[in-house]
Amino acid sequence: MFPFGTHGWDIKTTDYNGQKVSCRAYYSYMLQIRPNDQSMLLNAGRLLQQYVVDNYVKIESGRLRWIKEHQSDIRSELYQGLHDALHVGETNAENSGKRTILPSSFIGDRRDMTQCYEDGMAIVLNGGKPDIFLTMTCNPSWSEITSELLPFQTPQDRPDLLTRIFRSKFEKLKDDVINKGFLGKVKSYMYVTKFQKQELPHVHMLLVLESNDKLRDPKDYDSMVRA
């Protein structure tokens, strides 16, 4: 993939001004789509998938290393001790040793999942039960995707393109549903983004409508649902 021996990112990587470049910023730069640029990476097919996965692990490892080395900065002592041990069901004092605390800002961590759950329950408690369960799935046949593929490429060969197109379309969907009220005036909402095994992203969204726009009988649902 790098016939000229191009180096990857390391802790000494700097930009043209001598400023240090983060691992995430470096690989975001490497994966940018530029006009008239025959990028070796973006033409690598399935090797691009391997490249993305390997460097995602590198970025996550760097975040975990920073958290481990800056426990005092995130005030981990607030999470330590018998209270936290009992919270997870630990009753053996021998197992209550010093641990590395992951803050809720680390996506996918238990604290992050708990915080998202509690936020969701608070939204439902305040706004009522959701009225609409909306799902949006990336379509690899979208013209915005197929028009950017080279003759020998398939959508699965360009995860960078898929995720960018999907994100832009989802932002448009949010604007139509939440701001413009295509499905009714939205009081509150929440959503989660997932990725299928075929690398295709999809979103599940819950919408809580204002009382005047709630769906109350089959005719209301028939006016909205299309097959």
C-alpha cells in the first residue's frame, strides 16, 4: 500500500508549523477525499478496511493510555472504594484493589452506557412515551455513493464514503423530522447509530410528539406509514 515507504503516525508527528498532530487528526487527513488525487489508500479495496480497523485500534489505545496516565485529572478517586465495588456486586474485599477508571466520556464504556440509559429514561419521564420508532439504513445504491466509485470498486470497498454520505443524509432527515415537523411537532427525541456486519450504518430514532400531534387511531397511522 505504501511503495515509497511512507511513515504512519507516531508521537513525534508534527504538521508544517511544527505543532504536534494527534493520531485521529493524522488518519482523518489520510482518509480525506480530494479532487484529482489518486490516493493509494482509497483505491486499496478491502485493504482499506484493514487499514481503517488497525488505526481505529491505535486511536482507541491512545485514548485508553491517556486515561490510565491521567487518573488524577479525571478525579478517579471519586469512583474508587467500597461504594463502587458494592455497586457492581463485589462482596469479596480481596478483589477490591486499585483499578483504572474509565470516565463516561469514553464511548462504549459501562459508565457511558449507564449515562445514556439514564438520560433516555429522564427524557421519557419528562416527555412521555415515544410515539414513533424511526429507522434509517444506509443504501449502498444511493447515487451519491455509486457516482463516486471507480469502475472496479464496490460500496464495501469505501467505508469512508459510506459513512460520510450516510451522515449527511441523516442530518437532513433530522432537520426534516425535528425542525420542519414532517411527522408532527417533536417534543423530544433520542437516537443511536449502529453498524451492520456488512459495514452499513443505520440509525434507530425515538420521537415523542406534542400532545396535539400524537397518533391516536388507525387513520392517523395510515396517513403516515407508506410501503
